[in-house]
Amino acid sequence: MRPQLTEEQAARYSRDEVLRYTGAAGNDVTDPWLPAPLVATAILLDFTVGQGGSHATVQQAVNAALVQGRGGRVAIGIMPGVHEGLVYVPPAPFALTLIGLGRRADDVMLLSNIDAEMPGPEYRRRFQAQFADAPAQVASIFRRIAATDRITTANASVVRVENNDFQLLNLTIRNSYGADRVQPDSTETNAAGQFRKGQHQAVALLIAGADRVQVQDVALRSFQDTLYLQSPARGRTVRTCLTGCDIEGDVDFIFGQSTAWFERCQIRSLGTRAPQAWATAPSTDICTRHGFVFNDCDFTHDGSPAALAGRFSLGRQWFEGVRATPYGQPTVPGYRCDLGAVSGYDPPSGTISRATLQSVGKCVILRSRIGAHINRAAPWDDWNGNSWNPRYRPAQYRASDMLDALSGWLRGQDITFEDVDPAMVFLGEYDNQNS
């Protein structure tokens, strides 16, 4: 199914309208944000990173700005070359700009190897030297992650941004994790030694609750979960604007809860590793106005045989935190799912939280070119497979799809969505071209 927006509906998805709102889902505030194009030659540098620069690493330059108590906007220029190490940008009295000083984004690379299944002790051992002299704002992030048993996806990024009004310009961020960590469900490998299935989340760029983040002419490289657009808390949204970016991956490689506008970006699906690829996995709250909106973008592929088979997807709606589903026809004898404070499953009964229930996922694609690697008959996929299991949910294109499918269950749980328009768009396209 390819749900198409009308011209009137599409007009509601202008950049300025999408980026206008922030705050609590269903109780947001109007806060117009009109990001102007970044011009490299107009940016005055406060620090430089690289040979002959003021600092050897990007993190050292960030630390210096924090220690010096800088305010306003701080700009760090990064010289051409490969810069290894993690970069953590905490909340600060200043807004930070990171700019690559090469001619192209590929000339400057921020690189590290980090994945969600990394044990906390391994994380500490590998990265503690980078944060040994870090100021408190940065050191606290490192210590918190190091104290975990497994660091999880929310902590497995090369660059972590918690800084409002952050800007990123003209560089590449690459997570070099090769999907090669041995796990019980990771058995089959490809010619490169990468596991085709399993938990191999490895984030390049994480926007960790920061608002008004501008990313321009940036390349993001990984396989699973390349770009994570995270809300500061469930049911609250922040905004990111991405322009002229090149983003690649295979499994759910653009995902998260917040609002994001993509303009003139290339979204490249890789087909050499995973048996299936999903470009997006939004988990937008049903009461948040906008999830991911792509305008004038190119959905392309790497030319691999899997991509050429035309069986990849534009995305699937992340049923975030689900353990027991109220959807579909259960195959587990005695199965039951009820509303609960948290989502859990102790067979045959489970609970679903209100936050999980409302994580419907919204994505609209406008005036873009869709490559032949995308399944044209069914470009949007179900969550967690196309047959019933305790975490299943079918693709939902309008709010009515949810409300109709769950009508009896909602009544039984004394849940109403009276303020939700059944015609509300979850997934949609407008004026796209098959390329």
C-alpha cells in the first residue's frame, strides 16, 4: 500500500510548519524556528583541531570551551583527516558549531567503533583515556555509561549531542563497528564476517534530547541505527533540520521519537549485510504533530544484489518498548495483553504502557525520488515481522487504522482517544517519483 497525500494535506508539511512546534505531545508550544543556511566562510573559529591547531582532538576543544566558561556561540574547526575518538557535547551556556575545514564532507572524518551490546567494562577500558581530564559535564556522561552492564543503543554513538542550537557542517561521522560481535542469535555471516541478524546497533550521530539542531552537508555512515533522533523524554519532542546530508545504513538507520526535517538528502540503503533493510523507524507519539518529513530527497541503494531485488522498505513504525501487543490474532494459548504502568510479558500474559501504545511512528515523504530497491507494492513494513508474535504491529497509515483495529480492546481497557482525528496521517507520500 502506498498512501498518497492530497495537495491540501501536503501543504501542511512545509519546513517552517514542521519545525514550528516543540514540547509535550498534545500540549506543545508554538516556537517558530527558521534555520538559515550555514555559510562556512562566515563562521569565525574559536578553536581548531588537528596538526598545528589549538587542540589535538575534538573532545579536547569541547572541553576547553566548557572550562573557559564560554557563552554565545562557539565554533570549532576540524582540519582534514581522520579524527578517532568519541565526541560528547553536553548542555552548556554556549551553542556549539562543529565545522569540517576540508573542501568536501569526506575530507574530515570523525571515527570510532562502538556498539550497543558493548559491556560497560569494555567501554570503560577502551575510552577512559579520552575522558580522563574531562570537565564534570562530560565526565558524568562517561561514568554513567561505563557503569552499565551493556551500554545500549542510547549510548552507542560516535557523536552525542545534548546541546541546544548545535550546528554540524561539512564533515563525515562514521561508526566503524562491523556487526561482528558474537551473540546467541548471531550465527550466519556474510563474506566480510558480519552477522546478518542480531542486535548490532551502532550509532554515528545521536541527537540526545537537544532542540533546534542543524546538520548541513554531513555524511553519516554505519549499518544499523546510523542516526538516532531522541526525544528528551517520552512524549516530548525536539527538532532537527538536516540539509544536503548523505545518510547510509541497513536496519532502521534513521530512527527515534523527535521531529526532523530532511531536505535534499541522500538516504542510501546498504544490502550487503542484513537480509532486509528499513530506511526509517520513527516512534513518534500519536499526539506529536510531526515525526520525520523528507522533502526533495533521494532514496538510493548501494547496488548490491539484495538491493536490486526491490525488497527493501522505506521504513517501519518502531513500536518502542513493546513486550506484549494488543494487535492481531494471538497464537499463544491463553494470551492476554492489558494496559499497565510498564510494558512487560510473562507468558501468556503481558502489559503495555500508555507510552508504548502511543508510539505510533509518523513519516511523510514529499517530492522525492524512490529507488527500485524499495518494494513498490508495499514500501512500509509491519513491526517485528509479518505474522503474529508478542511484539507484532501492522503498518498503520492513518489514526483510523489504529483506532479501528483496537476498538474492542480499547473499550475493554477503558481507553479513549477522543481528541485524535481518525484522518490523522501517520505515513504518507506526495508527488514522489520511482527512479
